Amino acid sequence: MTKILILYHCEANTGYAIGSLEKVFWSMALRLAGSPDNIHLCYPGYSNGYPGYTPEGFGNFVEFSDRQDATDKIELFASYLKENNINVIFGFDQPVSLPYYKAARLAGVSSFISYWGAPMSSINSGLKLLLKKLDVMRYRHGPDLYIFESEAMRQSAYLGRGVPEEKTALCHLGVDTEKYHPDAEDQYYAHDLFGIPRDKQLLFYSGHFEERKGVRVIAEAANIIAAQRDDIVFILFGNRNDEAAPYQALLNEKSSKQVIFGGYRSDLHRVHRSCKAGIIASTGWDSFTMSSIEMQASGLPLLVSNLQGLRETIVDGETGLLFSPGSAAELAERVQTLLGKAINIKKMSQNAVSRIQSQFSTEIQIQNLTSLTKQQLTRSK
């Protein structure tokens, strides 16, 4: 019988992208274990309350930090595993070695899967990569399988950290296509929400406002576009407090009227439907982001930086266009191309929706994750 513990490295109810993953992991575990009674959840703490995705009456919660190195705390955790006959750990961002691993194995854990939402390492080669591989070989109690959200992330494990390639796997993110889909009734939703004339073409961004996310590049591209035409408006979401201030300062008098900072909202799926395209202009590491598939599911072709996993989010020329990271001039040129006569943007929108629905729905994500985990359980028997 499969008895699985899902282990998180962050507090319960942290929110953000982890929220959708928690529901996916739960669905995967339920398909493997057959009953909530056979599933256990582990968080470092519950100061924000217990998660709401579990059924009423569920009580298999344990509090333990994966970074814990105190022997007594590790022994208590191992006792919990043994007493509940837990034979599978599915952990979030678990590296090749942590202090609790050996105790967990001795307590009866036969299968250990680590799901990664980030790269493990920069890419290495030659002697450095060889030394990394030798280092990984030292640790016998760590994960049996590492699952990544993009091929670029997966390569960071076997071409960076030195994890054997056969111990890595790919499982793309999935999106709720019941929520994110085109809807003609919302074609002017954002226009009316922000008082934008309905004849304007809207370009969409949502995400963090840290420098590597490329908001500066979008602002600089807006300056270029505004000097050429006034029918395009950039609407940017995700800014809190005064995070937009440095980017507002970059705008000139004309472009400041064509860029709107919309803050943090819960209705972005409806905002999408008013837009012509989405933009992800990251300048540092970025991968197969949730926002990329949400936008495409809603019918938005994407303009994305040609970076790592980001390039995996589109089929260049069919569901969007790539541009050089950090190049505002190239982004502006891609905007002109996308909204020009040479490209059938309606067809590109249809391609994006079709690709997401056929390959990147939440149900497909759960199926793939369940299949990968089940294969590992079979190998571990």
C-alpha cells in the first residue's frame, strides 16, 4: 500500500505559485494512495492556518522543517514516518543531501521524489562537472528522482549539479482551462476597467517587479513604440506599494499615457481577454512560468525573452515570438511585427489556445506527475 508524505519547504498557506502546485500534488497523491487517510502533509509551520485544499476532517499534518539539523527533532520526524508506515516522500525543492534523509530511509521510506520549481545549479562542464558528479555520488540517502518544470531546469541538474540524467524527469506546469480561456464578452473588460478607449490595442504583463523580470525593458520599449504610434497601451500587473516608481520614472511624457501599472488583482483571467498579446521580458534566469501558459490559454500570443525555459513556452512564429533578452529595441520591433499585417495574429491566438489545451492543462499535468511517480514507485520495489 502506498502511504505518501508531501513535504514542503515553506509555511502552509504561503500563496503565490505554490498554491496551485499544492492542489496538483494532492490530486496526484490521492490517485496513488487511493484515500486521504494514506496521505500526510508536512510543512515547517502553520502560523497562517492549515491548508484549505484538504477534505473536511483531514488531520494528517506534521510540522517539520526540511532544513532541521537537530537530532531530537529529526528523530521525532522519523518516528512519525515509521508509526504511520509512510513509504513515499514527495518533497518540494529537496536537494541531493539534507540531515533528515538517512533517518527517513531507516524509518521505511523506500521512494523519495523531489519536485523542483527552480534550477538546481548553473551549467558546468569538464572537471567542474566531474567533481559535481563525484560529490553527488557521496550521498546514498537522497531523492531517487528529481522532477522539473522545464527542460532547462532539468539540464541544470545533470549538466550543472551532477545528478545522473536517468534520475531526472520533466513535467510541465498545467493551467486551469476552465478559468483561463478566450471569451468575447470580456473583449473590452480591461478597457472599461481602466478607462482606456476601446480602439486601443492592449499588451499585457503580470509578475514580480524585481529587476530581472524585465519591467525596465518593457518601459523602454514603450518609449520607442509611443514615438511611432498611439494606439498601443501596455498594462502591467503585480506591483505593490511603490514598486512601479522606478519604471514610471523611465517613461517620457508621451509613453506615460500609454503605460498603466495595474497593481495586484485577482481578475487577470478576464483582463487577458481584452489584450492582443502578452509579454515576458525577463533578463535573468527564467523558466516555464505559470503566467506564460495562463496568457496563452486565454488566447494571447506571447513575446518572450529568448532565455532558458522561457523559450520552451512558445513555438516561435506560431504561438508567439522570441526576442533577445534585455533588448527594448528588439521587443518594440516584435510588437510592431505582431500587430502588423504580415502576421495573422488571430491564427497565432488560436494556435496558442489549442497548444495549451492539448498539452498543458492541469489535468494533463496531474496525469504526467502521477505517471512519473508511479514509475518510480515500481522501480523502488
